[in-house]
Amino acid sequence: MYSEQNVDIIPEKWYNIVPDLPEPLPPPRDHDPENSSIDLLNRILPKEVLRQEFTSSRYEQIPQEVIEQYMQIGRPTPLIRAKNLEKFLKFNGKIFFKYEGATVTGSHKINTALPQAYYAANEGVQEVVTETGAGQWGTATALAATLNGIKSTVFMVKVSYEQKPLRKKIMNLYGAQVYASPSNMTDFGKKILAKDPDHPGTLGIAISEAVQYSLDHDMRYLLGSVENCVITHQTVIGQETVKQLETIGEKADTLIGCVGGGSNFSGFTFPFIKTDAEMIATAASEVPKFSRGKYAYDMIDTAGILPELKMFSLGADFVPKSIYAGGLRYHGAAPALSLLIRKGRIKTDEVGESQSLEAFKIFSKTQGIVPAPESSHAIATAINYCRNPANQGKTVVINVSGHGLLDLSFVRD
Amino acid sequence: MPYPDRETFQSFLDDLLGMRFDYLEIGIPTEKPYYDGPVIRRTHRKAMEGFSFQYLKEVVNISVSRGKKNYALVYYNHFHESVDEFLDNIRDSGLDGAIVPDLLTDYYDEREYLSEQFRKRKISLIPFFTSSTPDRVIIEMLDLTDGWIYHGLQPSTGIRVPVSIDKMVARIRSLCGNREIIFGFGINSAETISDLKRYGADGIAVGSSLVPYIESNDHKGFSSEVRMLQGGVYD
Ligand SMILES: Cc1ncc(COP(=O)(O)O)c(C=O)c1O
């Protein structure tokens, strides 16, 4: 996994899909007509991150320092043929999985945390702030900050904070300050607590708190998903997969991944956009953004500080059930992904908690890897897909976005 | 136009018409100028009070008599329910064409229809592109239109996020060949303008940076701002 032999699989450039979309990506819009929230991004994001958000370039050079950091955290990640799962499903095609759980923080999130923290540090920023749902993004931010010599603060959705104490410990170990959100650290958090002291928190609220905190303290905010530049960074996943498949002479018929904000799925599939591979995006049934969401402009954060984006969304004040796949609880999905779903290029699926738990168990038992609850949704879609006789013989690639070793509390003995 | 009122607007137009430029871009005020920043949004609301097509025609006549070409900037959300009537009015006002900034993002499926409506009336649909317009869409729009191209430097007017001007100009130039490309949205410094020019822009459009002078009725400031910006163009 940490061998130096395969480092040339790490791409030299990130891929930005925008120039290759079938239609223009609807631009961000201001929520409040009196103010420019796009302008406000100048005070929230590192400059280079903001530049990449709106770039017209198809490729962005990955700084050599970031490539070094990618190697340190376990890139390239392995592409593994899931032979035991094939046998278990009596599937006569091939199942591969790209394993992002092999990074040191245990998920794909580190792929964008590193460059964002690197750019922030480069621009003289002392401290970065973010939110986290399941804890994966907060963990990635905490490590990326410390590797780049800066501090970090993380607002963690309260239910996860309570359910996943180990996540908090790891973040602390990496030097992060962690608060349960809604918190008393921001005006927005205070307002919500005043109304409901036991509010379980949502990702939308935590984002609002993190953004407000960064403005209040002149820090910079790191983007965990949804925004275009995050997806651009995450294309290291798909680009590596393209090369790995090439090396073994395979061609993907079907790509499957899970969707919270859409970053692991998009980063995995977009480098295949010019092929004829079928693509299936899996959301949680409890957060039915594809079947019940509206494709319209909506807020990214509950407070409406950030610009609105056109995306599939259940509404920024949507409070999902507290399913264990915290990373899938977000109300929207990245604009480029939403557009491609709208155009029919990418298909969707929604998988409920019990079905994903079943997939989680099958995958653990057959492959020995304990997948993240989020990734288990993609595995559930893949299992159904491979059980369908019409799909026999195909080559299916699943993105297993993270491991679930720190999420085991939900498994009943 | 007319912002903040007809009289003030016309006095600044007089200043402007005495200076060196080729195209006059006239904003048709509307309720939902989504891709404008706060400054221009403010002007839309106020200008709606004084706008009429009759007045537009008067303004265009004056400008034509001073040798300028004239283009409307108008949102499709403002006229998509009355395309025939609206475009007849645009043509009858003596305008040479119009820029429709929300066509490709919000009414993509109507691009062929709308360009046909322009063509029929012998007015130019000026294609409006930004860094998020896909290559394929640009190539197709070039086929559907003639005349010059408007490229947004920024995601909306009057704001500034960091951009790589060299890459942006190179990309649009490689797709547009010899067509005239004019950059607008958020341009307020002679330095940006000379960068744009150096990398191959044919022209620039300014708006937001002039508004404060109109608001404070500062003719001297207005003229020197225009001259300052022209320093970047004609240096
Ligand atoms: C392991 C894992 N997978 C998937 C997701 C969902 O996010 P995204 O859709 O942006 O990849 C998360 C988010 O927290 C996650 O931690």
C-alpha cells in the first residue's frame, strides 16, 4: 500500500470537467440581493482555491509538494479485484473496487484537504476552519492542517460528536480544536440553541457555523464537498483508476459510488466521462435528494452565507433522520453532478439503512475490508446490480470511499 | 438605463459620447438581474422607473449620430414570454444587437430559437460566454451567431475573484479564432485591461466601476475614471 513503486500512477494534474459538460454549469447566485456572497468568498477561501473554483482550464497542475503529501498519506490507493464477492454473488463478470479507505485518515476526503490547506498555508493563513458530519472530513482537515504547519478548528454535527467519540480523539491528536454544532461559538449556533437546546445539528448548520467563525476570526474555511474545485481535486481517484485499469488491460462497463455532497462519486467518475461507461450514483433513501429533491437554486449552508447553487436538493433546512452514514445526510448534490444526472448521463439509486447494513456485512465478510457506512450504500447498489442477470459478464468498479473501522458502534452483536 | 433618472443619465452619456470607444452597451432594467453584482443590481431597480422603449430609441439615436454601435444587455428572463414584441422593439430602437447573459445557463434549450429570432430581424445576438461555458457549447453558439463575442472575466459583474487571465484568454481565443472578443464583468483597473489586451483581448466593457461617479453626480471623477481605464486600452 505504501510502496514507492506505483507513485507514477498519481496524476500530475487535476481534471476540471466544466469545459467538457454538455451544457453550461449554472453559476452561483447571491442569496441576498443586497450583498454579494460571491465577493464574500474572497474573505472565506484561500485565493488559489477560489481561482480554481471558477477556472476555465480543463487541467490544473498539482503542486509537487501536494504530490509528495499524497504519497505520504497513501496514494495511489489500491484498485482491488473483489474475487470473493464475485464468488459470493455467483457473478461471472468482474468486480473491482478502488479503496480510498487505504489513506491514513481512512477516506477520500484527504485528497482535497491537502491542497486546500497547502494553499492556505502558502498564503500566510495561520488557521483553517471547517465542519464535519461523520467526522471523516474533519479528520482529513485536521491532518492536512498539521502537515502544512497550520492550526485547525472543526465544527462537528452534534449527533456524530456524541456517536463517534473516537473521531474527535483523532482530530484532537492531529491538533484540531473540535466543537459540537450547534455551538455557542457563533451567533448562528446560539440562535439555534436558543430555540432548541437539544438540536441534533445538521451539516447545513455546521457549515454555517464554520463559515461564520472563519469570518469572525479572519481564518480561512476549507470546503469538504459540493464545490467544483473540491471535485477537481478528487479526480485523483478516477485518474488513478483509469491508469490502474489500463495497466491490467481492463475496461470499466459500470462505475458505482455513493453521494453525500457528490465529491467522491464525481472525482471517481468524471475522468471516465468521455468513455461509454455506465455510472450510478447512490444516495441514502433517508435523504432522497434524487427522487424527491428539486433541481433548482438552493442554499449550500442553512444560514445562506455562501452563494446559492443549482443542484438536486431537499432544501437547506432539511433535517434528515440520524442515519449512521453521517456523510450522506447532506441536503444537496454538487452542481456538475446534478447537471449530468439531469441530462441522463449519470443514473441514480437510493438505498436504505438496512440494505446498506446488509452490504456492509457481506463486504466485510467476503473481502475483509470494513467499508464506511457511506461506501456501503454504493456496495449495496453494486450487489443489486450484479444480481441482475442482465448485468452478468460486465466489469463493475465500485468506489469504496472510506473504511468503517471507527463507525462500528452501529453494528449490533 | 436610465440611472438614476433620465436627466442625470443623459448628462453622463454626453460626457461619454465625447470620448473614444466603439460600442455602447445599454442595460435594459429588469427585476431579476441574476448575474449582476450588488452595484448593477441596485441600478436595475431604480432604472425601471424611468425606462421606456420610446426613451431607449431617443438615446440610441443620439449615440448613433455620434458614430457608435449600440447593444442592449438584457436578461432572457425579462422577455422570454414576449420574444416577438420585445425583439421588434429592440430592432425599432435602432440597436445593432443584444447580449443575453442568462440564455445559455437558464434557457439553454431555446438558444437556436432565439438566435433565429435575432437573425430574422437582422440584429445580432452577441454570444455571452464565461469560464464555465463548455467548449462544445461555445463552438455551437459561434455557428448560430455572427458578430463579436462577450466574455465574462468574473462570475458576475462588479466583483473580483482571482482569475488566470492568460489561460482564460488563450482558451477562448483558441475556440473563437478571429472573432472579436470583448471582456467584461468586474473590470476596474488599467492593469487588468492591459493584461487582457496583452493576452489577446480585442476590447473591454466597463460598467460597475463608473456607477459610483454617477451616483455622486461627479462628472470630473467619471471622466477621469474612463480615461484611467482607457490608459489600459490605448497605451
Ligand atoms: C467515507 C465517506 N464517503 C462518502 C462521503 C460523502 O461525501 P461526498 O459525496 O462528498 O463524497 C463522506 C462524507 O463525509 C464520507 O466520509
